[in-house]
Amino acid sequence: MRARRRPDEFTVAFGDLGFAIAIFACGLFNAPLWTAGLAAFGMLAYWSWTRRSILNRLRGAAWASQTSLAIAVLIAILAGAYWLGLGVGGSL
């Protein structure tokens, strides 16, 4: 019988940072907006996978409110990273 391995907190944090840097690079190199959307979708999938043990403990309204708040914050952060990339790249 195997014990389920929990992801290391630093590994999860660097994964989150990697997605933010990728979306910043999309803005920096003036990539089409759909590529940033694809990266944002990947970030949301990664977020839900790495937080599944916590999300599975929540029920009903608590799950819905926490998930919607987290998704709104993630989208705001990723939109800001894309916008900053556009500004630094001179496309703004």
C-alpha cells in the first residue's frame, strides 16, 4: 500500500509563479490574447489540482464562495501580469 504524497508547498508556489511569468511573457512578446487565456485556463486547472485535498473538505456554499473568490483573485493577478508585460514590452 502506498501513501499518497502531498505536494510540497514550495513546489506549488513555484508552479503558480511559473504560470504568472508565462503570462507576463505573453504580454511582453505581444502574443495573441488567446495564448494568455490558454495559460490562464492551465493555471486554473493547476490550482484546482494542487488544492483538491482542501477543496474536497469544503461543502456547499463554503466551497462555492472560496472557489469563486480564489478564481477571481487568480484572474486578477494573471490579467495584471499580462498587462505589465504589455507595458514593459512597449505594446501598451
